[in-house]
Amino acid sequence: MRDYYYILGVENNATELEIKTAYRKLAQKFHPDKNNGEQFFEERFKAIQEAYEALSNVVKRKAYDERLRQFRSSKINSDDLKRYEETLKRRFEEELRKREEELRNRYAGREERIRNEAEQKIREKENMMHAESSSHKRGGVYFLVASLCSALIILSIVLLLNQRSNTSSNSTSANIINAQVLSQDFEHLVHEWNDAHNTKDIGVFAKLFANSVLIYGTPLEKNACIELKLNLLGKYKYFRQHITGNVQTEMQNSGDFKCIFIKTVKFDDTEKDYSAYLIFRKIGDDWKIIVEGDMTTDRNLEKKKNEIPTGAIKGDFDGDGQTEFVWLVPPKIDEEGMDCVGDCVSYLKFSNHIPQIKVENCISGGLNNLGDLNLDGKDELGLLPGWFTSCWRLYHVYTYKMGNWRHAVPPFSTHCNQWEDGVTPIEIDRSKPGIVIVRYSENTGNDIVIRTESITME
């Protein structure tokens, strides 16, 4: 349960004026427009609005104070859980440091023992040689024996090193031969993949692709990859491509192999070179393509990724099989923090070609990917608009049809209590195709209740 007094930074016995003053200061400080729309400030701003809504009304404040009192008197609260988690974390870190210290000491002790034993053997040898040199009678014999022993030891070491060298050389040669064979195999697979574009041979694609492929930044199943290829090849009257130069093969840390090459693509009256690559993985007895891409696409994806703000929602909202992102661009708020500079209009902006959505009377909002509610192959988009005051909000459900956005169902009323309780606003009615279940809030005069209604999707 949220502590609204803590959120506004006031005492539990704060006056109405103190609460209002605190709200105005915090709303101005944490408004998303003054903080580049960052999710942290947006969530903080929502919490401030909720707190003010509850504490500025005498009846709501009284009911909230009672709930807060009951919550604090419970056996364990969130602060207790947090302290407990921190204690467990601290104990784990202490135990980890202790184990690491034991391993270091054990290793250091082993090294020390080896060093001491080596020094002891050197001292013993020096003492023996000193004793031999001091004995004139037996010196010649000892010297001869020592020389013979040294010669035998050196000979044994030379033979052992020679044997290991031969083994290593044979192993290295075998590895080189295996690498050369693999490189030739992958080059053949790359050319086979390339030729399939020119012959439009679906069977080759079906043989080469793994069941799941990351193709130009998008994860797709095998059949979807083949369909993507067919759409590409059918898009142009004339399409040809060939591999220019050699195929470079690199082994990845995962054991996969990456083949890098230049592909020259001719379509209609255009010819372009792409720095392309395929990544193969051993699946069963065969090498399968798990990644297909090129450096141009990778750079464009990275550029788009950098333009996408934190907190953006991803989904396939236009049904093209590609993942796109959507985020809310709010209006500018005045210095008082209680009105907009111009119209209070927000826009839902997308990372691809999808047209943006204009949302009036909205200064912030929470976005949700609702999934494919009407089973048309596209995800629906949910929006809970934000405003300066009030816990009552209309919830919007958008669907993309014929190149335009429209409401999948009429906007319906929700209260912040509904969202705090985690009530799902809309979901598919599994027993009735084309029907969704909507949950909305209603003020009966005595209480705010949740109603349920079945509605036909747009």
C-alpha cells in the first residue's frame, strides 16, 4: 500500500493548505515534460497525483487514513521485507567473500609449499656437491656418477619433449586440416543459400534455416522466414544476387560459425553491395542458419534503438511480422505546473512507418500492449491518459485497420483504485469469438465499484 503522506512529504496531521502547497511544488518538480519524459519522473508524477487526489478530499482522506492504520498494524510490512532482503543479501556477500578468501589462501599455500620443496632440493644438491668436492679419495667416482645421472635426465627430457612436440604438431596439423575442411563446407553452404535466391528454391531455404532464425534483427520461425524471402523475391520483376570475393569464416565462443562476405544484389535497375553474414549452428548432424543479417541493417537498427526512449512499449501493431516500439510524447507544461503551453495534446509515436496517434486532453499516460484481442494478427494498444487532477480516467483501446488507427471498443471509465488493485481492464472472452470482456469503474454514490461487460470488438 502506498503512503501518500510520504509521497507528498507531509506529516499525517498536515493541513489542507500544507497538502496543496506540497502537491504544487512536487508536481512542478517531477513533471515528465521538465525531465525529458523519463519513466522514473512520469511514475513519480502519477504517484503525486494519486496522493493529492486521496488527501485533498476529506471523505477520501478519512477512508485512506483508516486503511493506512490497518496496514501499518499488520504483522509484517514492505519495509520489513526490504530489510530482510538486505540482510540476506549482506549475508550472502559475506559468505561469498569468505569462500573467495579460502580459495586464495589455499592456492597461495599450495604455491608456497611447491616453492619451499624446490628450495629444499636445491640446498640438498648443493650440500651433496660440496661433500663430493671435499672428498679427494671418492671425488672422481662421485663426479662420474653425477655426470652420468645428469646426462640420463637430460636425454629423457629431450626425448619426452620431442615426443610431445610431434604429438602437438600432429594435433595442430589435424586442427588446421579440420578448419580448412569446415571453411570449405561453410563456403559451400553460403553459395547454396545465395543460389536459392536466384532459383527461388523454397526447398533449399527449408533445408538451411533452423526452426527459429534471427533474420535482419527480427526473430522469426522457419516458415515465416521463407514467406519473407518469397515476398522479397516477388516484389521485383528482376532480382539476382551473387557472392563477391571470398567467404571469411570465424568460430564464435558458443561453437557457432559466422560466415562474412560481400553480396551484390541487383533488383530492377539498381545494384548494391552489402557486407552480409550468416551464422551457422550444429543441430543434429547438420549445420543450420540461425542468424541472417548485414551491417547496413545492423547500423540502422542500432540508430533506431538509440532514438527509442526508455519505457517504450514494443509489439507488432501493424501485423507485418516485425517488432516496433511506441511511446508517448507529452505537451509542454507551464511554469505553474497546472496548465499546458498551448493545447493539452499528446501523441503516440512509433519507431516505424505507422502513423502517430493524437490524444486530446492528455499530459502523460501509461501504455500497454494488450496482445491480439480481435485475432487479426495485430497487437492492440491500450492507453490510460494522465491529467493534472482526478483519479477518474477514460481507458482507450486502439486497433490498426486499413492504414488508420481507430478505437477497438468505446473508451470506458476507470478509477485509480481499479489500477491499484491490479484489475485487468480488457481481455478476450475465450468462450465467444470476437467478444472481449471490459472491466470499468462506476460510482454508486456510496462506493466505487468494478463492473464487467461483454463487448464486440471493432
